[in-house]
Amino acid sequence: MADQTSSSGAIAKPKSTATDNSRWAQTVDHFKREWQLYVMLAPTIIWFIVFLYKPMYGLQIAFKDYSIFRGVAASPWVGFEHFETLFSNDQFIRAVMNTIKISALNLLFGFPAPIILALMFNEILHATYKKTAQTIVYLPHFISSVIISGIVITAFSPTAGIVNTVIGWFGFDPVYFLTQPEWFRPIFVGTGIWQEAGFGSIVFLAAIAGVNPSLYESAVVDGANRWQMMWKITIPSILPTILIMLIIRIGNIMEVSWELVILLYQPATYETADVVNTWVYRQGLQSGQYDLAAAAGLFNAVVAFVLVMTANSLSRRFSRTSLW
Amino acid sequence: MAGVELEGIVKAYGALQVVHGIDLNVAEKEFVVLVGPSGCGKSTTLRMIAGLEEITDGTLTIDGRMMNRVAPKDRDVAMVFQNYALYPHLNVADNMAFGLRIRKMPKDQIKSTIADVAEILGLTEYLERRPADLSGGQRQRVAMGRAIVRHPKVFLFDEPLSNLDAKLRTQMRAEIKRLHNRLGVTSVYVTHDQVEAMTLADRIVVMNDGAIEQVGTPMELFNNPANTFVAGFLGSPPMNQMRGTLTDTGAVIGDAEIALPGQINGHAGRDVIVGIRPEHVTLLPSEQSSALPIALDLVEPLGSEALLHARHGDTAMVFKAETHGSIDHLSGVDTVHVPAGLVKLFDAETGRALSLGA
């Protein structure tokens, strides 16, 4: 304390130290008081470090001539060579275009599906019927993608599948749906909706449940019918949730559920079915071109990052709603 | 304009009856306030008038037309809700226009109606703002504006001021009163605040446990409460109620006797509840007053007057006294004087007001 007041020049530094000490003491106090919360938070942080941050070290192989014998550090740098290879590769360009097309279809049909479902559930007044219907549409989410794809393959089978059986009733020849490129995307998007729309509707149902009931009562007194209430109250009220979910969805736009693609596609349908992640899988794991696959994966991540940033800032600008 | 008539109105949820046969006649242009403690059925009654709750039994008539099975939109009523029920995604003008657009009013007519009502309510400069950008009082005015633009036959208010702070509540209370005087629309207003009820109402309906306890003008209810519930509900602080026994000349409370000349007429020995309004006692004796010894607990200064918290025997009481700028002279008070003509008597068993002088 004597130092702090001895001269005007000496005041600033001890003051700053005192502030730092005080902040440090506050932080220590805070940890002592709230340590249980940090213990609960720790597994998530560790998970992120181990599975998401530590692997980033390996991203550098996208810029190296990687050899598993030399290791990541010892492999020589090659700059953007792999990216040049990627963009001169027709199959990769096709995979990018397929990813964009499938994602666009998913966004167009798959994104509104849970919202529509939630709005429909909200209109069901019979409690038992509502619960039963909800359970039925939630169920596919809990079934493994392997089983889901098995069901789809069976349903579209040209010999015993239900779809071709129905087509046969009308006198048409069976269609080999899963071997024809033009049918892959509708089947894939439809399967995704069937599997996830129900479960996805939970978020929107929760948002609907949060709408102030007196808004509806006021509208009823004003003379609004159920349709008008849905359009003029429910949808605008859950719009912030819709936008948040849309931003998240846009962030995942390059992450087409590729396990389902792998389970449903075959060389005959690569033309429309092969997406970036399946191409990376084939190049990286099956052909051993880890550096090229890493470059493709990095490209995917950068595109997703740019998209999610853009969507977030657009949403913040136009609707005052954003993820961060 | 229209009157509202409730005949034997009952509301039950399954086996649980919450409103037990209410009879009430609200005259055209009248401002009636339903007041009572939480859970007394006042909001349920209002919601039945609005059509938001089904009427289990009885008849509801608005403007001479039975409304039991009529949809809310066809009852020509407008309601102001406790939490304002403003659409957060719409600005003030669109909130006010909501009901008019639903009813397909021409656009230019909507515009002029909103401009007129916004002018009345002082909302003209806020028409483009969203509810989140308004203060509590402004939101409340928008909620009223949305009701007013409809030009309904009946206004229904469901505790519209309860979310406001005390100062704003006083301002808005006066605004509502002025608006009613200006528009002259039949109004039914629900509140649990007896001050709102007293200041706003042409007539007050005091409800308790799903039934009406008393209906009358504010001063009728204040001066002649029908029972101990009404006596205890209206007035701030409420009427002091003490158990006592009648004698030939008055009522004995503990070890004191309050003289009630000419009020007893042969009911000596009857157990009663003696009601004394806090503001009716005096510190100095007056004509026909009786001394009531008290043990003073606490003096609460309110400015021009003070509340004296005291006990007489086991009974706690509150009295009001003028301060004349100081409370020093109140700290030694050990006796208050009760004027005979202002004492109320209630039956000790039923709680009903007694009129024994006749």
C-alpha cells in the first residue's frame, strides 16, 4: 500500500496488480462456490477436446503428401496440390453437386415437414389420439439406419416390395427403383422425412407450447378461426425457433446423412447419390488417399462454416433472431 | 349499447362446481366491477360472458339475445386481458387492426379507425413500435385500443392493471374511468383490488367462493356491508371485527361496552360481531361515542394520517388517525372513541348484517 501512494508514477502498476489479484481471488472464490457445475461440465469439454479439437491437428495432412509410415509431422508440405486435384476431379465435382442438390431437396421438403407435423399435432384436440399419433411418428427416429435402409430396400424391391406390388395392381411393370439414378434422391429425401420428421417436431411442439394462450383467446374474441390463428399467431410466434433450426440445418448442409447414402446407394446410382462424404469415405478409407480425403473434408467444413455464418448474420439482420 | 344479464349461471369442471348460480343484471352503459379474492370465480364468470368458457347451466343474455351457444366472435364483446395479449410480432397499428382485418373491414376504414383511437389513447407516435418496445402502461393502452376499435357492445376487462406498478395503476385507473365516461360502453371489469373496484365501479359485485356476496354502489357496500366478508374485503385497512355480546344499551367487547342507543331493541344477550371501520374512531370523545381501551402495538405514519395497530384483549385492530404533521401525539394513545352511529353489527353465527333497531 505504501508503494501505491509513494509517487504518482508508481500508482498505476500496483493498482493494476491489485485489480488482477482481486479478479484472481474472485475467480478462485467462484470456482470454490460453483465447483459442482464445472465437474458436470467437464465431460462435455473433454469430449470436445478429444473428439473435435485434437483431431484438428491431423487436418494439416490436407496440405501434405501424407504417408502413414512417415506420420503427420514428417510428411512433406505440398501446399494446395490436393485441392487442385480435387477440383480437377469430375467425380468430386459430381459429389459436391449431388450434396448440394440433396441438401436443397432436404431443405425444401425435409425442413418444413416437422414444422407442419407440429402444427398438425397442435390442432388435434383428442388427447389419446394425439399421443398415439405422436408415438407412431417418433418411433422411426429410434430405429437404426441399417434397419431403416433394410425396410426401404424391401419396400422398393422389384419382386416382393409393397410399392411394386401396388404398381402391379394397376397393371404396370415393376420399377427397379434403387438401381435407377433418377429415383435415388426422392427415395432418400422421403426416407429422411419418415425417419426424422416426427422426432424433429418435438422442438416445434415445445415452441408452440410456449405461446401465450391468451393470444389465442384474444384472437377467438376478435373472431379468428383455427386456420387464421395458426397463420397469424402460431407460426409467427415460433418463427424464432424455426430460424434457429434453419441456421443449424444450413450449418449441416454439407453433412448429408451419408451413412444412409452408403446403405442405399450402389455404383449404378453414384451419378445422383454419391455425396462428398461418401466420396471421402471411398477415397480415404478404401483407396488409402488420406491426404486427398482430408482436403475434401476441410473443403466441406469451410463451406459449412461460411454458410452458417452467413445464415446467422442474415437472420440477425432481418429477424433479430440468431444463434450467437 | 347493450345490457348483460346472467341468470342462474353455473360453471362446473366435471364434478367440481366453481360458480354456483350467479344472478346479475348489468344495465346498458353501466360499469360493473366483479371483485373478490383469488379463486372466487370472478374471472371464470367474465370468461363465460366472453364465450371462452362454456356455461354449464343458466342463461346469459347480451342485448336481449341469449348467448349461451353463440361463438365468442358473434357476441360483439371485446376483452382486455391481464397480460395484454398483444401479438409480439405485430406493431401497435397491426395489433389494433387484427380484429378488424379478421372481420374484413375495408383498409381505409381500418386506418382511420386506428388513427382515431390512437389519438384518444395517446398512441399515435407509437403505432409503428412493437409491444416489446413499449412500457407497461403503453402496452395496456394498446390492449384497450384493440378492444375500442371494434366498437363492441360490451367491454370485458380481466384484471387489466394487475401487471402495472402502483403509480401507473393509479394513472391507468383514471384513464379507464375517463374512457368509459366518454365512450359509454357497458363494461364488466374483474379485479381483486378493492381500490380499483371502489374507484371505477358504478356498481360492485363482491364474489366469494363462486357466489355473489353483495351487489351495490361502492358507497352502499362500504357503508352497509351485507356480511362480514364484504365488510372485511372493502376498505383499506378493512373493517375491524370483534366478537361481542349485546346488552340492553350496547355491545360488550372484552371488558368494554360500546353504547348503541336505540339500536338493540330487545336483543340483549345475543352474540354478535361488532364492526368498526378504522377511520370511524376518534381520539377525542364526541357525542354518542364510547371509549374503547386499547394497547398500542405500532404506529405506521402514512403522511397526513397514520395507522394505529393495537389490541383490545386478544383482538387485533387497526385504526386511522390524523397526524397533523407529527405522530408524536399518537404514541401515547390508550383509548379510542367509537361513535355509536357508525358501528355495524353482524350475526355471530351467519356473519350477516343485523338491523336490530327496527
